[in-house]
Amino acid sequence: MAHSDLSRRSLLKRGGAALAGLGVLRLAGPAHAFGDESGGEVVPWLDRPEPNPVPEVIVRQLDWERLDSWLTPPDQFFVIKHFDEPKLSERDWRLEIGGLVARPMTLSLADLKDRARQEVTFTLECSGNSAFPFNPGLVGNATWAGAPLAPLLEEAGVLEAGTEVVFWGEDAGEQTWRDEITISERFARSMSLADAMAEENLLAYGMNGGDLPNLHGHPLRLIAPGWYGVANVKWLTRIEVLDRRYQGHFMARDYVTIREEERAGEPFWTFTLVGRDRLKSAPARVLRRGGRYGVQGAAWGARIAGVEVRVDDGPWRPATLTEGAGEEFAWTFWTFDWGTPGPGEHAVTSRATDANGNVQPAPDDPLLAGKQTYWESNGQITRRVRLA
């Protein structure tokens, strides 16, 4: 059975319910998004996204061919909904911090806004992005603003036994366990106390200079730079410290990557939790200016050291990094001078290299080829285009 067929049937059977989901504010306009490579005529890709079979889950995606701003406007930013969409009143909303803490806290939005404000520009990606022909745009870049998480945990006084921090969202839905027990489960994810104490983690109430929109978690969400979207819990209402790993649906049953490896000549299955981002890049669009062509794209998931582009079966050639170069958590835009290629159909592939020398893998890399679930699909992306 093919991996893609297995994953697709599994996704559709569940209605897609499993699919996820410190800088200075910079509002990069179209003229600056790709340095001096703006303007020109977009040549459409031949491989158009297939119709979205789960619009109740994948509410919105990025349109790569319209990408012209380093910061993604909220109304173009991708949206994943696992359950319902809560409508929370700022006046009545409260955040509880409890569990294994010496001083439990209850905070209003005003309380959080009275604290030191911190901003971080972070490219958020769903861990299922580009795993299927219908979901190539589950990624976006924004400057998030809010209160740092670590000082609040310090004030609450995590007890010595506390090792895990659970983030509870207000969104909820029915889950059935072993075909026996049906419950209403709230969305929740956890991370270790050490990970939660990272200085860049925010309790975010702002996005790109405005208030956090409802579809993005209003009035408060967790922003954990460097982690896939599922860890960045929306509609946050409770933070709970435990002495063990939380084992809810989105920790123990879903967002688990299953791989088949070979050990001593025998198949061996591994199970790992989806967590931190993986290095990735994508060609965004092809532009024609007069008789010359260029390719524009983005790379993210780590501090980007370089991007290369290959056309058809040709050699890898370096692209030029533009907006975002050197950023730790935000994507980097790149451009590639294609020159004057011949007419006809062409394949365009990109691959990124991070500051530690890691290279974005090819789709047939053993780490990806042995993967039986669609999460963490960071293989090189190829797009097809026809030139006149």
C-alpha cells in the first residue's frame, strides 16, 4: 500500500480533524519583499492545488503566487481548526495558571497587557503542510506580541515535582477512545518545563501590529517559536503544571510520526511526537520581465545559510537571500535568476541549508521514505511551469 494512499484515506476517514494546526515589527510591502526582484508578470504553475476536501479543518491557506510581503497579513495567513471556533469576550475571559505551583494565578487580558510587552517574528507552519496535493499553503510569517511566558511561571512558583506544562485551549470536540468511550475533549498540548521556560515563548495577544484575530486565537494564544503549529495553542484559557507527560488526543494518539526503519536486517517501527520545526523551503512563483525569468521563494524552520535551485535535471545553483536573511525564527525570502530558458515545460526544485550545515532532504531520503504518517513532510518541493 502506498504511503500517500494510506495517509489520504486515513485523513478523509477522520474528516481531517487531525490535521494541524524576538524581533522588531517590520511591515514589508510588495516593493521590498524580494529585494530588487519585484514587478514582472507571474507565470502560473502547472501543478495547481487540488480542491480542499476538508474546508471545515483547513479554513484558509497561503496562495504562493500572491506572496509579496515578508509579513503575512492575517486575512491571508493559514487557519487550521481542530474543533469549534470559540468566541471569547475580552471582558469575561481569564487565564488560569495552576497545577503544581506554589501560587496559582488568574489573569485578565488587561493584567497581561500591563506587563512588559515582547515581540517575536516567527514563521508558523502546520506539521502537515504540503503532505497532500490540496494543502501546499499551511505556512505564514507574522510578528507576534504579548507577555513573556517564563516570568509568569517563575511568579507562580513551579514546585520541585513539576516537570511538564500543559496549555489548554477553549476549543473542544467529541473524541472516541477504543470505540468505547466518547467524550468532549478540549484541545491541549504540553511541553517540558525546560522548553516552556524558553525566553522567546509568548502569551500573544497581538499579530502584525493589531489585535489577535479570532481565527488566530483571540484573545490569547501561545506562541512557541521554533515549534510546529500544533504546539502554538489558540484560545488559551489555562496553563497547568504536571509531574508527568500529558497524554491527551493531540499528544498520545495524533501528531505522532510513525517510521519504519531497518535494524539488523529487520523492520523496526518508531513513534515520535511532532514537536520542533524542520528545515524547509518552497518555490513561490516564477516571474517574467521582458525576455528574462526569475524564481522567488521562501525558506524556514531554522536560521537559513543558503538556498539552491535546480531546474529539470540540471545542477544545483545558488539563489540570493533577501528579506529575513539571518533571522532565527522567521522565514527568509530568496530569488533565483533563471535567465533566458528555452520554451516548454520545466521542473523547479529548491533546497535550503541551515546555519549548522543541515540540508533539506530529498523526498527519497530514508528519514522521509520510511515515514508512514504525513506529519513533518519537509522534503524538497518541485513545481512545474510552462514557458512560452
